[in-house]
Amino acid sequence: ALPNITILATGGTIAGGGDSATKSNYTAGKVGVENLVNAVPQLKDIANVKGEQVVNIGSQDMNDDVWLTLAKKINTDCDKTDGFVITHGTDTM
């Protein structure tokens, strides 16, 4: 059986987007977790992936409240999943 993985999305760089492929403007936290998961169809071959959008902010706006929400979510759901992936931006790496 495939492992069950939960992606907890917070926005940031990985969820950034621009107005077009030819323009250089960029906004962090623009793309939702379902779009991110759907962009990598091969994931279904290696895991049962569930995405949850916790927040959709730039990582410069990450704060203790969001971290606490993530910790509580992981604590609550740890018996239901084999692993978690938290998407985050590059500003706080």
C-alpha cells in the first residue's frame, strides 16, 4: 500500500505566481495547494497525497500563530497519515 502523505500549505515561494510566463512580476502565496499537487501527477504513483491550505501568505508574514496552527494540526492528524510536508517560502528558510 502507498503511504498517506498530507501537505500542509502555507503559501510562500513554492506557491508564487506571475501574471504570465513572459513577465517578471511575481506574487508569493498565489497558488493553492490543490494546484501544486495537480502540477505533479506522478505523486499518485508514490503516495496517497492530501493537501490542506493552512494559510496562503508570503513567508515574510509567517508568525507564531501560523506555526502553532501547524503544530496543532500535525498533533491532531499524526495518527491518520504517514508523513507531513509543510510548504514554506524562502524568506524564512
